[in-house]
Amino acid sequence: MVSAGWFPPYLEEVAAQAEAGTRPKVWLYDLPYDLTVLDQRFVTGPSRVRRALYRRLPLPLAFAVEAFRVRKRYDAIFAWGAEAASLPLALALRFTRGRTRTPLVVLYSWISSGAKAKLLRLAWPGIKALVLPPSAQAEFAVKQLGVPTERITSPKWVVDTGFWNPELVDPQPAEPRAGDPKPDDQDTVMICSAGREMRDFATLIAALDGTGVRCHIAGSLVAGMDDRWRAELGDRGERVGLPEGVTFGPLTPVEMRDLYARSRFVVLPLHPSDTDHGISCMIEAFAMGRAVVCTRFDGQRDALEEGVNGVFVPAHDAAALRTAILELIADPERAAAMGRAARRAAEAEFGMARWVAALTEVLDAAIG
């Protein structure tokens, strides 16, 4: 059973979109198991009374209660993220007798923040295996929470190199795309950035101001929402003034693939943390054969190799970021070489088959 806490589109709908080629593949369905996905539809068949009760509970807690109720039907429970559901479930399993304790395997990316760390300290004995791709988070689990090393595995994250593939991009589309140059601006180099969580777009915008470099930031600008970077720019939901050549707006996965392909390289400005925020954007860029300019902090040490497939810059340093951007623009051969190395790394270290094999090994051992 998989507890994913998934909201529409549901996982099988995402899988259908991947089959149609409109988004990356869902690796979950490559696992060699008969899966039941526990989401808000509760396909596990609770009674009407239970459903009424679940509607009164926070949804993650309802997931935890239902997973605990039906646990004996399954060889294992695999929680992909969904900490708000899987940590209470782990706590309940900790105090369950051994012969009725279905093994719980969890996949997390950030356990060191606040309440999650406190709850995991209590709940980890109820977890059979903890998959933590960020090595800094694995170290935190061992040193700060007392989780035994034999319960932790840290495979590198995964990217669909079949979808994120520069060979799939039409170099001359019929319709204009985000960030496309004006007719008199065809020779201007383009770069891009993307994402939302922990992004330091304020520093990127300051770095680009006055350079004339074209950059599309594929993020979300939602009226009325108080994102940290907009607060730093003095904005509360209206579109802020951007430097000449800088555009902003969300893109579909196919549009994002086109943007990566048209960009000389990708910039990933981040607020420092002890986990690998931005890793999805980074390895997508790698798969598209693009070098990455990224903020240096401990959580990002597992993917970018300085000077090989990208460049690190200090946090919150617009001048250093500007220098790195302009130097790489001025050296297209270096950018291209790092991009080729990035694609090789994506195929060798972040491929789908490797990831599925690693998780299968963990789950097989847990079921044991």
C-alpha cells in the first residue's frame, strides 16, 4: 500500500499524462508490486460511519487511521512524503505488537525542520526503513535523532531522462514561447530559473538588473499570497517591476522542457537550508544537458560538482551571482561542456531504473 496524500490530479491520472507524453513518468508504477494508493477517495473501503468520521479529521490524520486499520491486508506500507500522515502512523506502529506490525517504509526529503524532527525522534522505532536521498538529512537522522544507520538508505534522487531530453524539443516552433526574443534581439543569450520553495529570486533579479540578459523565471506569482521572495521585493501579489529582458510565469512540463532547451544554462538561487531544495529543477536541467549555477549550501552537495556540471555561488550575494552568470555567458564552450557532463550524470546517477531498483531492494528487505 502507498500512502501518498495525493490530490487531483490523482496518481493514475498523472501516469496517464506521462503515457501521453505531456509530463514526466511516475516512477511509482515501475515498482514490481500490486499497489493500492491511499488518497482522499479511500479505496480501501471504510464504512460510511468511518468516512463520516474521516471528514471531521484533518486529512493526513484520516490517512494514518485508515492505513493502520487495514495494515494487515498488506505486505508493507510505503509512504512517499506525506509526513503528516506517516509519522502518526509510525508512532502507532511503534506500540503495536510485532506480529501485527506491518513494515512501514518512508521516503522523506526534509526531516530536520521543527515539529517533524521532534515527532520522528519518537516515531522512528515504528519505521522499518527510512529512505532519505539528501545525505545531510541522513546524517541528521543518525546524529540528532538516534536512528540506526542500518535503517537508513540514501539513493540519489530520480529524473525521467526520457521526458527531460533535449532531442525532443522542436528548435523552430510555430508559436512564440515564454522568453522568446523580439525580432531584433535574436542573438541575445537566454537563461532561465524555476521553482518556488526556498527560491531566492530577489537576489537573481538584483543580479540581472542592468545586464540585459534575458531570463524567464518559471515560478508562480499568485495575487494575495505572501511568498518570501516577493516580500523581500516589497510585493504582496501584484506583478513587480522586473529588469529589461526578465519575464516571469508558470509553465507546463512540456513548456519547461522547451525553456531548458533554449537556455544557455539554468540558475538556481536558493535560501540556504540543510536539505536539497531545488534538486528537481537541478536534475531536470542536467537531463536537458544544461549546466546549473546554484547557491552553495550543505544540502546541495549530492548533485552539483563544482566546475564539472555547474557552478556554486555564495548565498544572497547578487554581485557574485551576476559575475558567475556573465562569465558563463561569455564562455559558451565551457557552458556546453558542463552541460554535456550534466546529461551524462543524469543518465548514470539519477536514472529511473537505478532509482526503482534501489527502492525495490529496500522494500523487499522490509517485507523480508
